[in-house]
Amino acid sequence: MTVSAETESPKPRWYLIPLRVLLVTVVVSLLSFAISLLLGICAVLLAAKLHHIQPDLRIAYRFIAAPAAGVVAAIILVSASFMEIRHYRRLKVLQRIEGQIGRSA
């Protein structure tokens, strides 16, 4: 099988940028919430065992997992936005170059 020189790369679509950014932000923030909740529960259980008191696991949700997921979500939202916009601009430039090469050949 040979690769044809006539194949065109897909056109960049600007309206997919917010969708991808939100999808990545939600997935990563849920993952960070789960991991920080696990670590928070372990920390609360360890602290309760060391102090010989009943563990209050609400602390893990309120003061550890939720703030950590919020911070991670904000960071991911900003960085994913920059990365997707950069990727979109790069694709536009590459398509313009492909168009110029195609016209000259």
C-alpha cells in the first residue's frame, strides 16, 4: 500500500476547542478529586488513630479533596486552553503551507 500525495489533513475546527478543554478539565479534576480524597481519608484515619479519637471523614471531603480538585481544575482549564489554541493555530499554518505547496506543484 502506498501513501498518496493527494491526501488532505482535516481542517481545524475552532468550535471543538471549548469542548475538548472542558472534557479534559472535567476528567482530570475528577481524577484529582478521587486521588486527593483517598489520600485525605488515609490522613484523617491516621490522625484519628494517633490521637485516639473517632475519625471525622467529612474533613477529607471539605478541607482536602474539594479544594485540591478546584485548584487542579483551574490549572488544567488554563493550560488546556493555551495548548488547544496553540494546536489550532499550528494546524491553520500547516494547512496554509500545504495549500501553497499544492498550488505550486
